[in-house]
Amino acid sequence: MTARLTGQSVDRVEGPRLLRGEGRFVGNIRHPDLLHIAFVRSPVGHADILGIDIEAAENTPGVVAVLTADHFEGVVAPIAVAGPPELAVTPFTALARDRVRTVGEPIAVVVGRTRAAAADGAAAVGVDFRPRPAVVDMHQAATDGAPLLFEELGTNVVYETEQSWGADIDETLAQADHVFTRTFTQHRFGHAPLEGRVMVASFSPSDGQLDLQIATKRPHAVKLNLANLLGLPFGSIRVRTGDIGGGLGSKGQVGRETICTAAAAVLLGGTVQWAEDRTENLQMAGHGREEDLIVEVALTSDGTLLGIRADMTMDQGAYPMPPYPSSLFCNLVKMLIPNAYRLEAYAFRGRVVATNKCSYIAYRGPWAAETWVRERMLDEIAAELGLDRVEIRRRNLIDEDQPTKMITGPTVSGITARQTLDRAVEMMDLEGFAAEQAAARADGRLLGLGFATFIEIAPGPPDFAQSAGFDLRGELASARLEPTGDLTISSSQSPHGQGHETTIAQVAADELGVGLDRVRIVFGDTDSTPFTVLGTGGSRASMMGAGAARAAAAEVKQKVLAIAAERLEANPADLEIVDGNISVRGTPGRSVPLAGIAQQAWFAPSSLPDGMDQGIEATVEYRTPPGGWASATHCCWVEIDVETGEIAIPRYVVVEDCGEIIHPDIVDGQIQGGVAQGIAAVLFERHFYDHDGNLLTSSLADYLVPSAAEIPVIEVEHLEVEPLHDADWRGVGEGGLIGAPAAITNAVADAVRHLGIGVTEQHLPPQRMRQLLTTAKG
């Protein structure tokens, strides 16, 4: 009998080709007439363009064409990212025409017969700039008299939102026993994927077909944007993606370079390739985070939370990057600050500000600031009131027994945040650590232990999307039983390292009763996958991607059993499929092969039961099921070197509940990878701009990415709870990076609180930690 695949760490389907160096990466595409693109980019943060001299570039050996905004006139429409009515939308061109607003902004496209020729041509382009004052501080940018990025707006504040829920927040704050206020600073950092952005665009003038092969997790969104901006019929565009060398959010946007590459192919009627280098990636591929939050918390003397008021300012950079408006990230933080905690009152004010910096885009858990500020605040409150850090959380966490509503609207059911905390407490041995910490302090050593408890949308409950301001009802998938008896699943997901070819196949194979080798997952091709602008993101793949695939496979199975029932003269309900053979349950000797049923359906359609069409295939919309929250508590131990300020992490533990697990090794890898990024964010990675808008971290010599040697062993403990439904595979893509910064900074605060050091900033590299320690000593 076929062993159940779901729940097993089977060998990954995609593993052999990747390990043998046979991955299908866009950068490896070779074409006999392939041309190469290099971009001329702005070396300054803010300036007017007075002129562009392309003559020398056009005469450079190997250069085929030099394209500017003038060449794109009438070919590429202005880019305008739509959003809520309160969002100021200012269209901008794919190539800068009269003005640049950030370092790295594309000004011209140079097309060469080789990549080197294109680069030589780009170096030969002359651009005459008239510098403008740059503004790189979001608070300065929001003030009257600050240099404006878009004069027509009259302000750099592009979005404002103010909303409240529950009781009146002013009255709640006035009547509370205690009110605590802190200002938290979340720094800007980048994605730094192994593979930068890369694409090959080919246009056929004879039939008007545009084919784009690109490393993206949202091929349909790319197609839709290209159709709108290039004015091409939707059906004449095909977007494909194969293997992707990591994304972490940066492969989900439609960058200006994507539009320019496609436009160049259309204008030249040929095939062009652009491969991003590391400096381009750090400058223009998009950055994550950068927001400040002023948080006020009202509570009673026993630590019961009454209300929260949060005021957030977010730096979107110079331009939004399609397909999502910058307001989306602000609104996700707004919705999720209450998280798994009970509140009587909550108010939020948010502002999104434009500055002369790279675009703010999604980066793994782009709402993560909500967990960081809330969990930091709880530790600060507990310390000042002399309360236990664990008990203040237990007192305020939502009970798991009955479904309820987060104060901001989404349904909360099936969460186990309290259980993850309880299990974490057992693993932490707080009493034992307190004794160890005291002994270390007596020896002049600084030890700290911090933790953070939260829930993440994975993918959230059915009412989450509309509560957040958009409509996302479910996910489509198709299944087809081939004439050979093999199963093909067409998925909306576009994996970039998560192993969807394996996990979705596991679920589908179990549903149909065949081996993993008989299932093929089709993804990343707009000609053969269901339409969605979301693609892979928001921790949706396991519950929604696998759920849709299983639902489609279930419909195929029902058709198979209906046909087999006539041949076996049995009730379909009495049949089972085991190892690709269909038999009456309990009598396996009387069976028909699945391939035989498939051949009958495709080649003898007249013999099928009444009402059944030729072939066996199904397309389903899998609706978002109840639950949809993953729960976790992260625990971090630190030791701080008092001389150098270096923070070591000797131990890190994650206790989490993501429902039923499809592939344990992949789940653990996702969690551990997210935690590693969280460690990197706190201890290593940060983007810096100077006052003129120059990016000071445009190479990996300055932008510090940790190696495996800097990352500790990350222990993962899974809770085993009763599934909420038959597809309770909740996502884990975001949680590692959501919980880690809060746990690490809480641990650091615990280590230095007795020195009078407060931790209200997230980036704590050795030099910053040494400054704090030196100040405390002084």
C-alpha cells in the first residue's frame, strides 16, 4: 500500500537538478541572436537632467542601440501605482526624462551584442545634471519647506491614515492606572538574494508576440503590467519563470528595468537580456522596512492591557514599485499591531513619506514592525512595573477556545500563541537562567534572554483580505489526468526556493493515490497556469496552493471513480486507489489500472458515464478556509562583549504551530532561514544614505550579510494540535523574520537594563552596542 507522503521529509523533486547544476535559471539562457542591456543610471540622489549625449555611446563598438525616455515616448505609458483614495498617485516614466530622484535611477538603455559592449556604451553616455537638494530623512521630508520630490503634490507626504477601534482611546489613556510611551526606530535594509533580477525579452514583429522569461514570483502581475504599459493585447504576452535564486520579496515587484527590457525588445524586434549586478541590486531592486513608531500603551496596575495608540511614519523612498502601493505596508502594520492580544481601545495614525531613496517594497513579513514594537513594549512595561515578562503576556493573550475578532476586524480562531509561550517557558528555564545571569554579572559579563510571542497571517482567515482593504477570496488550480495515468497540476504558485514542486505534489499524490513520481507541478507560465496577480507571497502556498491542488485532484479522483465504478460494477464510494490501481476496498485482486481509466476517458469518450466530457480534468477555486494563523514564540539567548560590543547568540529556540506539516525539513528550513534574516537585520544589515542621497552601502563590502558561521543552530519545536480542517497546512514563510528581531532585542535589553540602557532601535551592530555601553559606563 502506498505510504502517506504528506508529513514526510521525502527527497525534494527539484533537488537533483539543482544539485547537479542543471537548474533552469534565466541567466543561463543562451540565444544565437541574444543582445544585452546595460543601464545608464543616476550617480546623484536628486537633480534635473539638462541633457543626455548618446553620440559616443552609439559609436562604441558592439553597441546596437541607445534608448532614452524620448525613444519610449508613445511606446511605454507612464507608470502609476493605484491605491486607496487617500494615496497621492504621481505617474513617472520608465526612464527618467527631466529629473532623477534617487541614486541608481535608470536614465538610458544601452543595447550591445555582448554584455561588455553594452557596459562600454553605457559608460560613454554623457548626462548633464543640475543638482537639487536631497532629502533622506523622512521626518525632515514631512516638514514644511522641505525639498519636494514632486512639486505638483505640494508635499512629500503621499499617504495618511487615521483610524480607531473599540473604546475612545483618549478616555482609555486618561483613565488608565499607567500609560507608557516609547519611540521605536526600525531601520532600512535590503533583500540581497543570491540571484539578482534577470530577464530575457523576445518580440516577434511578424505576429506581435512578446515572450518574457524572468525571475519573478508573480508572472501574471508582470504580464498585466506590461499589457497596460506597452499597450499590447493581453493575449499576445507570455511571461515565464523557471528556477529562481531567492527572492525574499524582491522578485515580486515589476521594476522599471523590467518594463524597459520588454520595451527594448519591442522597439528592436529582437531578443534582449538584462542581468542585474550586485550594485544595481543594492541600489534599485527595492529595500525593506524603515519606519518609526511612537507607541502609547494604557494598562491597569496588574498588567491588563486596555488600549494602544500608535503613530507611524514610513519612508517609501522616491517611487512606489508596481504592483503594490506603499500604503499597503502601512495598513498591514495598522491592522496587526493588536495581534493575539485583547484590547478595549486601539487607535492608529500613519504617514507614508517620499524621500530621495530606493523604493520600499515587500520584504519577508513586511508588517513585522507590529510584532517588534509590541513585544518590546511589553518587556519595557513589565520591567518598569516589576511584573513578570511571561505573566503579562499570559494575562493579555486571546484565549484559544472560542473564535473571536481581533479588535481591527479579522476573525481569530485556532491560534495557540499561549501554548507556544507555555512550551517555550519550559524550554527556557527562566529560574536557572536568572541565576546564571546574576553570576555572569558578578564576573563582568552581560547575558540576556528575550522572547516574543505572536501570530502571523498564514494566509489569514477568510475575512482578512477585505479587512485589510482588498479582495482575495481563494486560489485557483487545475488538475489533469494524462493518458498515461500521470497527474499534472497547474498551480498559481511560483516557487523560488520553498520546494513547492515537492510539497504540492505530495498532497496531490496522496489525494489521487499515486506515487510522487507520477505527479508533475506546472508553475510560472502565464500560458498554462491560472491567473493571479498575487502569485507566491503572504505565506499562502501551503494552505492555498496545496489546498487548491488537492481540491482539483479530488475532483479528478471523483471522475476516475465514476468511470471505474461502471467497469467494476461497484459503488464509487466503495472504491479506492492504491499505487495507481483502482479496486473495491478490501478486494484488491479485482482492479483496473489508473492508466486504463485515463485512456478510456481520452480515447473512448463515448463509453463514459452520461454527462461526462472527454478527458479527466478539473479547475477549482479553493476558498480560504477558517483559521489561517500560525502561532509562535521565539526565544533568544545573548552574550554581549563589554569591550567590543559584539553580540553572540549561543542559543535560539522557536516553538511554533503551523498546523499539519506537509514536509518537516522544508518547514524547519523556512523557519530557520527567516530567523537567520532576523539575526542579520539586528546585528549586521543596514542601508545608509548620506545627506546628498548617496547610498553608502552599494557593495557587499559595505552592506554586511552574515555567513553561516555567524548564525547559531536554530532549534525548532512544533506543537501538535488537532487540525482545524482537512487542509490545515499553515504557512511559515514570514514568521522567522517577524519574531527574531523582537526576541533578539528583548534579549539585549535584558542584558543591559541594569546599566540604564534602553533599547528602542532595532539595529545593534558592535559599534552601536559599544557606544551604548560606553555611555552607560560614563
